[in-house]
Amino acid sequence: MSSAGVDGDPKPPCLPRNGLVKLPGQPNGLGAASITKGTPAVKNRLCQPPPSPALPPPSLAAPLPRAALAGGPCPSVGLPLGGPASAPAPGPPAERPPLATDEKILNGLFWYFSACEKCVLAQVCRAWRRVLYQPKFWAGLTPVLHAKELYNVLPGGEKEFVNLQGFAARGFEGFCLVGVSDLDICEFIDNYALSKKGVKAMSLKRSTITDAGLEVMLEQMQGVVRLELSGCNDFTEAGLWSSLSARITSLSVSDCINVADDAIAAISQLLPNLTELSLQAYHVTDTALAYFTARQGHSTHTLRLLSCWEITNHGVVNVVHSLPNLTALSLSGCSKVTDDGVELVAENLRKLRSLDLSWCPRITDMALEYVACDLHRLEELVLDRCVRITDTGLSYLSTMSSLRSLYLRWCCQVQDFGLKHLLAMRSLRLLSLAGCPLLTTTGLSGLVQLQELEELELTNCPGATPELFKYFSQHLPRCLVIE
């Protein structure tokens, strides 16, 4: 029922005095873990009062006026905003629908909004939700669901699993479940329509999944090819032997207390098509890295060994011999690896595009000489917390014409003289000098010569002053400077 306006026209009942449409709750199962409320500016932009005179519809190439968005049906009563309740006068048979419900226009318009804004827009009306609930608008996004958000508490105190129909409509291909148990995973499989074939990636974090739960999950979810297990301390290496399937191409295991050398043996024997392996395990030794076979040697292109404290140069020997086709290698936190280990990498892994040596305290300038001499295709080099790197090491890197990203966070011996070597690296697009204490404002100001630089990080850098940031804004206008 609508009330009369000043001129006798019905006043839209869905417009309160402040001009905002009250957005109804979302009954589609998208939990708080993956929705953030839109800002008032977004709601104002979408729900302005209707325009008084009728305007000709803009072309698709022209910007859509804000007022035009308010001409669609009211979410609560389904009447055109600002129009009479009676039937409209007869018009030409090919009359276009209102702009706010024209699906052709909406399909183009919604590409310009972020994921969080799309969640809010989907609550405006059914027409918008129908357009937004197309998988193309949610590709590449991963919903994060915590255990407490998977159930609704009924009046009698019983729990009911939430409705996941909204997720299924958008065709999500990956999920991250946090703090779940074996039972929670079984309930998810039973209640998500696409779980058996449509889900390609699963991430379990800080969960109590056991060997049995892991086996059931991978047996039931036949589409999973990417698996992440982080902070899951209840499964064992026996669970990996019983559950891993040859279809898995990407595996990440981190901070799982029961993972040691035997887990690598299971991975190497059960995953012949593995392309990417990320492993953070404090108890993995050099022996485990000898388990990789020729099958992984052909397929595996990415290996990340993170904080594997027991890995030494002998383990690096096993890696370069077993996985010669690596294009990305991380030895971050492998504190026993020395310059000799880096020399082995540089001489044998000539296809490398990315190398991470961060938090390797034994790495010196000599390692950078090996890198510069042999890794001619390298595009990314991470040297964070390599405290023995000096200006001499940067002089070696200055000869690398393909290097696009260089990270030198908290390299405490780098000085202004070392920065002068970097000025010849015209291919650099990203440079991080965060936490380098010896760099001065004068030395940093010379970086304006790197006109192709796209991102410069100077966080916790004493030489980075407000005047310097203003100078960069004038002379590096296309570069994002992180203060």
C-alpha cells in the first residue's frame, strides 16, 4: 500500500526520509565470513530518489546516470519508483524495460563493482540478484566459512546446517573451511549441491580433521585437484597414504605437526601429476627430498620449502637432481642452506623465474654472484632478512636484465651506494626496501630514475620522509609508493 505524495502521485513506500532503500536480509546462505556490508556511499549511489522529468535512455557506451538506477521496481512492493500504481498508458510494442532492470545493461554495469559491493547489490531486488548470481561475477573468489557459521540454532536448541543454495547458484569452485571437524565436512558434502564434482579446490585451516575424515572428503569430492591443509594436527602420514589421489595437482601442507619424511614419500608415490608443492614442516630432512621420482621431475614446476629447518645443502642436491624443470623455488627459512646450496640451484635450475631465499642468514654476496651469472631468466628474487647481503651483492644483481621484482626487506647492510647499482635495472617494476636502516633520503631520491617502476615499498625505512614521498608523487606519478 502506498501513500499519496505532494502532487497526488503515490509515494514509493520503500523510500524513507533519508533516501535509502532498506535492504532485506539475505536468505541465500552467504555467511558473514564472505560478506562485508557496503559503505553508506555505495547505498546512496544505488538508491537515490527518482528523477522528476523523464530522460532519454543513455547509450551503452555512455556512463549510466546515478538517478537512472532508482527507476527499477521497489524491492518490497515491486512497483516502479516514482510511477503510479495504475497500469501504464499503451506504448509501442518494442518498449524497453526500465534501465534498472535491463539485464543487458546490468550485465555490463556489475563488472565495475568489487566482490563486497556485489554482495550488497544482490540484496536490492530479485532482478539484480538474478543477474548477479551468475558464476562469471564470482570466478576466482573463495568463500571462507568458519565452523560456527555452518549451523543455525533452532528454537529448541538443535542445530541445522545452513542453506548453501546461494553458493551453488554462483558456482563457487573452491572453499576454505576453518575450525571444522570430520562431521562438519560430511555435512558440507551432503548440503552443497556441487561438492561431488564441481568443487576443484579445498582448504582446511586449524581444523580437527582425522585420517578418516580426510579419506572420506577426497573420496566423495571427486573434483578436488587443489588441496591445502594448514594447522591440522589430527591427521597423520598414514592418512595421506590412504587418501591422496592421483588427480591432485597442487598440494600445500603447513604447520601440521604429524608431517615428516614419510609424508613426502606418500606425496611422491601417489601424486604423479603434481605441478605445485608447498611444504612447511619442521621435521622434514634431506632424506625426504630424495623421494621425488622422474614423474614429478617432468610435471612439478613449483616447490616451496618454508621453514624446513633440517634441510641442508644435501637436500638441495636432491631437489635439483629430482626436479630439474622447476620454474619457482622457495627456500625461505631454510636456515642451514649456504652459498654452496645456491650455487647448486643456479647451475642446475636454469629455467627458474622466481627464487625466494628470504630468512636464510647464511646467504652472502657470493650467492648473488652465482644467481646473476647463471639464472638469466629470473624475474623475481626475494632476499628479505638476508642480513649478510651488502652493496657488493647488489652490484652483481644490476647485470640481470630480466629481473622485474626485487625484495630487500630488512637487509640491514644495504646502503645508498648499493642503490646506485639498481638504477641501471630498467626492467624493475617492483622494489621493496622496507626496514633498511642505512638508506638516507638522498640515496632514496635517486630512485626517480627508475621511471618504469610500478611499486616501491619503503615501510619502516628511516630515510623515507614526508618530503621524499611528495617528491616521488611528482617524479614517479605512475608508481605506487607504500609508506
